[in-house]
Amino acid sequence: MSDSVGFIGLGNMGEPIAGNLLKAGYRLRVFNRTASKAAPLVKQGAQPVGRASDVAEPGGIVLTMLSDDRTVEEMCGEPGGFIEKLGANGIHISLSTISPGAARRLAEQHRKFKVTYIGAPVFGRPEAAAAKRMNVLVSGESAAKKRVAPILAAIGQATFDFGDAPDAANVVKICGNFMIASAIQTMAEAMTLAQKNGIDAAKMMDMMVQTIFACPIYQGYGRALSEQRFEPAGFRMALGLKDVDLALETAAASTMPMPIASLLHDRLLANIARGRGDMDWLAVSLGIAEDAGLGKSGDTK
């Protein structure tokens, strides 16, 4: 483990990912704006630092797991920040779900300091991150991808390479999150329709995920919907709206209509307007039930 590794962003996803790097034997320096979130990792051997720039060493590797374009670009653009400190031969691995445009801007900015930007967004919720069951998407310069391959192998069950373009992995991630949001909306509508007709929706969904929809997204999210597991959030609804909006933004730049994404935007926004922004994005089902005249429990009002 000769590479110097730093990690910025210790939220629901960042903390278990960093934990897997420690388990793999990496010496890790960690930073989070809320310093107390580093405590579980410090107990595992991580070195906490007081400034983001302190996670980096010249020519080293830094991973970030941050919430959105603005946060990533602000962190990377800080004068005297970790990008400048990495310098020549340094690599920044961005695990965040950000726009393709932001990824391209970051790659260009990094080149000014001879740092390589690697996009490596991930598929998986916090429990999958902790169990190292995430799927990692990667794109960027070939030599840098080869160097960071052991790190990506330490945090996920599989890595999928989408070429040299810095934004390619983020396009794939946006497509995937759009498909997940669509599946959640579809399942929630089907379950509400079943309830309206006197069917046990949980029993129906159990049959579906064992037979014609026997795949991880339907199985995991379908059972969570049946059990109404909305809090604590594995993936906040506000972030779900952000990702659907990234799909719409990317579609507009590609001159492509996405009518289902537009519907998802409205559904998520309506639930956020009802105060559900910090609930899991599965809670979109509550709005569907309300529109159908059902309460949270499925009882007719």
C-alpha cells in the first residue's frame, strides 16, 4: 500500500467506503466539515485532519464523496487546497454523482496542476457500501485508472470501465439513477393500485420479486416499500431530485426529451414540498397513496 491516500466526505456513503479502505490496509487521512463524523474511522485507525488540503500529499491519491456539483467544485477550487497540494502525478477520484459538465470542468482545472481527475461514481446504498457490494463506474486516463484499480477493488464488488472521457462514468450513473427512480415510481403506483382493490400489496410484491421481477433493484426497493422504510434515509429524497434533474439537464444538452424524467421531477418535488426532503426517496410512495385517497398505512381516508 505505497500510495498516500486521503478521503474527503464522510456521510452515509463516504464513511463505510473509507472504512473498507482501512480494512484493505490503506493508511488513510480523512476530513469532513462536521469533524465528529470521522470518529468511527479514527477508532479504526484513520488519521483525522483539520483542513481538506491536509488529506493530500504530493503525488498522492485523494477520494471525495460529496453531495453535488457545487460542493465538489468549491472543494476542488479552494486556493491552496488539496488539488494544488497533490500536484504532479496526483490523482483525484471523485465518487460523487455530478453532472457531465462539472466532470469536464474539473478535469480541465486539475490539468492546470498536473493532477489527473478520475470519475468513479458508485451504485449502492450505505448497507451495500459497508458490505463492499457496490458496483463502481470509472472513466478517465488509462494510466491513472490502472494505478487506482486496487483502491476501487477495495471498495466495490466490481468495476466497470467506460473509457477515457472524464464525464463518461457520470453519464452512466445518471442513467442508472433515472432507471432506479423510474422503478420506484412504478412499484409504488402498482402497490397503490393493488391496495385500492383490496389486494395485500406486500404479498403481491413478494410474488413479483421472486418471479418476473427477480432483480436486485425490485427486490431491495420493493421490500423496503412494502415495509415503508423511509427513515432514516439511505438516500435522501432531495438528492434523488438532484439526480433526476441531472438527467433532465443532460437530456436537454443532448437535445433529447425525457418525459418520464419530467414526471419523476414533479413527483419528487411535490413530496419535498410536503416536508419529505430528508426522508428516503422511497417516500415518493406516500404522495402516490395520498393522490389515491389512501393514508400512509394504506387505509382509505
